[in-house]
Amino acid sequence: MLSLIYAATLNGIDASIVELETYISSGMPVFSIVGLPDIAVKESRDRVVAAIKNSMFDFPTKKITVNLAPADIKKEGGIFDLPIALCILAAIGKIKKENLKKFCAVGELSLEGKIRRVKGVLPISLALQKNNIKDFIVPFENRQEASIAGTANIFPFKTLGEVVQFINSETFIDSYKYDDTESFNNPITNEYDFSDVKGQKSAIRAAEIAASGGHNLLMSGPPGSGKTMIAKRIPSILPPMTFEESVETTKIWSVVGGGFCGGLIKTRMFRNPHHTSSAIALAGGGPYPKPGEVSLAHNGVLFLDEFAEFKRDTLEILRQPLEDKKITVSRAKNSFTFPASFMLVAAMNPCPCGNLGHREKYCVCTPLQINKYRSKISGPLMDRIDIHVEVLALKLSELTDLGSVSESSANIKERVGRARQIQNDRFLKTKIYSNAQMQSKEIKKYCVLNKSAYEILKMSMEKLKFSARSYDKILKVSRTIADLDGVQSISANHVAEAVKYRFSDRNPI
């Protein structure tokens, strides 16, 4: 008595299709699962036995062998409960074998036979097309997530008994269709608004430029000057995600789980890890590597408050994703590459006491203490941050000025949207979404300077000793400033403003 069904396992944020075979033979009652299962898969035996019996089916008292192929790929989680149960029922004649083998099924079973949601359904759904599998049985709570890809017929169920009746053609249901207009286009309001910010026009301008071009931003200033306040309002001016960006983000969160409840993620993530976070928490990892904070912030914002308080080795993790927009986590048996195209927003104090450069307070730090504090952030890492801006402490008169109202996020977002639309048209039919993602080829093509702009950049390079990477960053930021002005040509004032945002190069740390 042999039966077969397709299942799936996760490898990083991708999925591999698994052929699940069950063979029932005479002999001592033994239930074994082979094919490199982890402990959670082995525990499926007890859940499957109870679920089958409580669904009013007889469980065979014979030797049962379940094989998960290919055998050299690690299988983990309770995702195999449902396909194992279906395969056993097919082997004893309760399900038509010829119907079963065309399905892929995933789901965790409760002891009473209910089907619980599982992680990673979207990557599995995307993998089905490559393997020419058209019918996908999923837990009812995973129905939206599974249907996002639109590559398979999705059949959601709540109990094991319902699945058996469906496969045996005793009941009929239509495949579930995802309504993208219901979830993708609904506007989401942000609780933070730039109109709440007092003063800090230069910092708000820097945040607008950063949002317009997807540039990394570093704000340096004394405690209470508004750095965190500004950072938390940046998502309110970012443009909506494209459908492709939403699918990429949803795929990551589908694997991680967390607060993800299914459906297409349409808002850009804002991740704010504590400065005590480890390198693994930031980069991702574990025995079976999962995405870290840099990947959870993909297509969104990664905010690192108290930037200089992070451990140096933790911050050095950022070098690869800031440059390549992805991160590779290597283990002895395999390596996994996770997407990590995020906008880095960092905030730090200028010194340990925080008062260096304060208008009214005195700094009590020695030069040695200041150098030691700033040296926690390496030069190459600082070089990868496009925009550096100083946030000065506000005077009492500025704080209490009721007539001073900052521009609203809605107005800023409108300008950011126009600049991003120019970039979308510029990079049409490419995988580039913003100016910050341009490589050397695109920089040469789209960042052509007129004579006066070139002279300013040349003089700045010679006087301030900018690195080659800083040179490229200035060109990218200049391009974004020109886009905000709605002009094709990069002029001298655009370059001059971009150079202004390299203050850490003028005052190296």
C-alpha cells in the first residue's frame, strides 16, 4: 500500500518541493519518518495519529514508513502534519490515490483534527509554478497569503475531514482568489506627522531628500534635539510600495511569522532594534538561518537609535547590505542570501555626555573620550551613509513659539512622490527603485554635471579629501535634489547642497 503527495520545506526565504511517500506493510506497529526530519517533524507522528482517530477514521496498526524526498534537505516544523495524514489515509484506501498525487498540501494538525496556520506559505506558493503543481491545499487562515502569487489553485480548509471529502470529490469548492484591491490599495494612516516637529528645518529637509532618493541618513545632535522624533516620521512621507516590493516584503514576513497575519503587506516596515541587539539579531542566523532586522526592514526603514552605543562588530554587519542590498549568512552545510534593501536612518550623540556643540550647555568630555566614542563607528561604515546632518538643540523661544508650525507630512509626501515618479520613469524595466540604488553605469548616465556643478565638486574633492565612495554618494544625492526641483540637469546649487551633507567627511570620526 503505497501513496504519494507533494509537500514543501523552507530554505531561508525560499521553498523546496518535497515528495512525501507513505508505505504501509505487514509487521509490528511502527510509525517512522525518514528523509532528514527535525524533532518537530518527528513529533508529527503523535499529532497525526490523534488527528486521524478524532476525525473518525481508523488508524492502521501496521508498519508505516513515511519518506520525505529529497533526503539531503533538512525538513523542519509542523508543516508536514497534514500531508502525512492524507498520505496515510490514501494508503489505507480512505482517499483516492490518483486524486491525491496532484496536490501539494501544508498544515499543522491539532489533536482533534483541526488545521492550524503555518509559516512560509507564500514562498511555497511561488515555488509551485516552477514544479508545475497547480493545486495547493492550505490552512484556512493562510488562504490570503497563499493566493498572492496567483500561480496555483488555492483550496483552504479548517479540518482534516473537510480535506478528505474534497479530494474524494464528495464536496466541491471553488479555488480561493485573492482580491488585491481590498488589501493592497487601502490607504494606511500614520500616527506620526512632521507638523508635530518644532523647528529643525535643515534636518527635515535632509529627511525629505533621503526619502525621495532612498538614501541613508545619519542625524547627530544632543539628547532631546528631535532626532528620534524626526526618524519616526520618515515612514509618513515615503511613497507607497509597488506590487513587486510588497510581494518581496510579504515573502520575508511569511517565513519569519511574528505579527504577520496573512495578506499582502503594503506598508513599508519601520524597524527599531535596541542598541544591545547582537550581530545575529541584525544580520539573521540560527541553526536554520532566518532573516534578521536588516531583512525585516527590506523596502522600509531600519532605524538605529544611539548609533554609537551598538557594538562595533554588530555595526560592521551593515557594510554588505548597505552596499549590495542583500546579506549572506553562511553555515557549515549551506549559505543563505536574504534581501536587505533598506533605508538606514541612524541617530547619535556627538559625544558621551551629548553636549558637544550645544548652544547652552558645556561638554565635560575629554578629547580622548570623544575620539574613543566616535571611533566605535568605522570610517568605511560612515562612508556608506549618504546624508549626514547635524541636529542642534532648540532654544526655549523656538519651543514655545506657537506661531511656528512645520510643514505637514502630506505636503512633504507629495513632493517625495513626484521625485520618486521621476525615478520610476528613469529606471523603467530595471530592478532599480530609487537613486540610492544606482551603480556606476547608471551614475555615469544619469548624473551628468554642468560645468559650474563640476567645478564645485572638483574643488570639494580636492579640499576635503572625499573618498571615491563619497564622490558617488554626492552625485546620487545631487540627482535626488534635482529630481525634487523637477529638473533634468544637475546644477551647482544641487551639488553644493549634497556636499553640505558630508559633514563627517569634513570632521572624520
